[in-house]
Amino acid sequence: MMQAVISDRVKQVHPDKVQGKDLRIVPISGVSTIEPNYRLLDKETLPSVRVTEISSSGSVPELKVENLLDSYVYLMDGQELVGAKQNRILNTDVLVPAKATIHIPVSCVEQGRWSYKSQLFSPGKTASHRTRSAKAERVRMSMKRTGRHDADQGAVWNEVAASLDHVCASSDTSALADAYRHKDKELRRFRDSLKMPEEAVGLAVFHGNDFRGLDLFDRHSTLVYFWESLVDSYALDWLGAQVQSPEAGTAAMDEVTSVMQEAASGTWEQFRAPGEGEDLRLDHPKYAGSALTWQGRTVIHLQLFPKGPMPQPEQDRQARERRLPRIQRTYGDLGGTIIC
């Protein structure tokens, strides 16, 4: 049954025209659904959706969400929450019930701060592609072993450090947000070159000919909300990296269809979600992935990534070697981070 809901959704969508030259975006268009009725964390809902530390002392792997609305609130896997004692990212998709308070599993993406900046969290960017792709399989294995959405905090910190290092950014608190701030002009320029189709409900990303990942939502409005941060999450790691000349765009479009169909026919394991809905995890030799479904008939979010170690672009490797003697890093209570 769980496989069927994924397969049904894949049949409702199709890849659109490829955009971009080396870092290539393939919008995925199709039918939008209207159920379940949910809201997103934005300026309009923030006064009624309170995301806080679970207590005054806080707990790194957990946050509290109090939803005062009469509708669900959807939080995306990898979505950054900024503020309170340190910035975090979601370890899984969460559909917060109406008029409910729940705890959500998170990972820290700001290792060098553990003091209040604000009482409430607000939405930030999205975890970088390197973190999103790697933690998908780590969380699945954690769910199988312990039933917990554990992304391996140490690994996440290493990935944040790699992202800061990759863009040669400085951060007093080892914050992922500083990597995005450092590359803001380049990221904005790339985003402005793209156009999201009116019926788009997802996107797939290629670096040259290599598939890097895809996100598929249940409706266009959700993609509109996450489009910028998702595009940036890939661009942070891959924009400007050396690549062989890609094949024709139709090859990428065909591969998007193939990836979705192959993943849909794979083995999907169901686990307990932190909020409403079903938490599905893909067990597949080639792809890591997850999906949040609702009542066994709506795929709110599907994410897929190729398995394997994160490739390191050649010029990234060379830059790392050139600046290695000048790199200094300290973490946590020892101080901040200086890179380059």
C-alpha cells in the first residue's frame, strides 16, 4: 500500500524543460492536491506557530512546536530554524496537528553558540545538499535501529564545516547560515536565471550529467515557498564546480522519470512520524529517500538522493590544499571558527 501511494504520485507528474548550464534544474510539473489543509511557517503564521526550545535549558536534538491554528502546519525535512539557543534543521518532515503541541527531532547547524538570541525560532534556509543527501540514509538506519530520527550530530557538524570551508566563509559560531550569507550574491544571480513553471510541484538537480537529488511536493504553493532555499542548497555545494559538458536536456528529463519510477518500485518502510501522517523510508541499493504521506493517499513530500560519498570537485580539492596551512578551527565553548 505504501509503495502504491508513491507510484500513484509519480504517475501524476512529469519533468519540465531543463534550466541552467552546468548546475541544471529540472522542474517537475503535475497535479496539485488540496488535502490535507495545512499552512507553512511564514510571516503570517509565525504569531500562531511558536517554535521554541523544549525548556529554558534546552536540548540540542529536540524543539517544541505549539500550533495555535485550526489547520495543520507543515515543516520540511532539512528546513532551518533560526534563533533561540542555536540554529537547527529538521531531521524529518513534520505535519503538526491543529491546536497541538509536539516535540520535533532536529540537528544543530551552529556548533559554536549555546545562548539565547531570541525566545522563538523563525524559518531560515535549508540544510546544504551535502547534509540533506547524507542524512537521509543515516536517519533511515537510526529509525530501524532505535526508532529515533537521529541524523548523527557529529556528522552534521562535519558537513557544516565542509560547507563553510567550500565557500571560504568565516563564522564565529560555525553556523551554516554564514556560508549562505557569504555566497548570497552568486546564489541570487543563479536563482534569478531560473523560471519556475506555473504547474511545477517539484524539482530535480543535476551537476553536469550527474543526478544529485529531487524534491516532489503535493502542491505548487509549497514548492513556491521552498523553491529559493532548495535551489540555494544545491548551488551552495555545486555552483561553479568544474564539470564535463552535459548531454542534451532531454537526457536529464528522461533520467528524472527513470529515477522516480525506480524509486517508486523499491521497498518503502513505514515508521512513526513525529506529527500526523506516515513516515516512509526507501530501502534501495542506488537511492536514499523518504516521504511524508497523509492517510495513505497523499504524498506531501518525497525526496530522493543518489547513494554514495559526496563527490569533491577538483578545484574544491585544490583550493582546500592551497589554503590548508591558514585554516584554523575551534568549536563549541572553545571559540568560533576562522576559515581561509
